[in-house]
Amino acid sequence: MRGLEPPLPMVSVLERLETLAPGQTLVVIHDRRPMFLYPQLDERGFSHETHEPRPGVVRIVIRRPAA
């Protein structure tokens, strides 16, 4: 999702999440913390962890709950 202008990263992530099977994981690499995405993930029941290995690189691991 790096280099895309808002809201394209969030829209792309939400579309991709719809294709995940229960228990599957999506890893997103972003330029910054997507603050508007987190509430959307919470509302949909996805768990998520965010790591910033270096400035300008944000790694978000999103998991669909197992059935």
C-alpha cells in the first residue's frame, strides 16, 4: 500500500480482507499508521498488530478469526 494516496490503501485492504478465509492473515506494508483503518478492522472482528521497523515503514498483520 506504499505510495498510494488516501483512501486507496484503506479501500484496497478492506476489499482484500473480504477474500480471506477464517484463520488467514494479510500483511500490509504502509508508509504510516492507517488510523482510519483500525476502527474498520475492529468493527469487522479482525485482530491486528502494527510494527514500525524503521521510520516510514509500517507493517500491519491482520488476521481473520478462525471459524
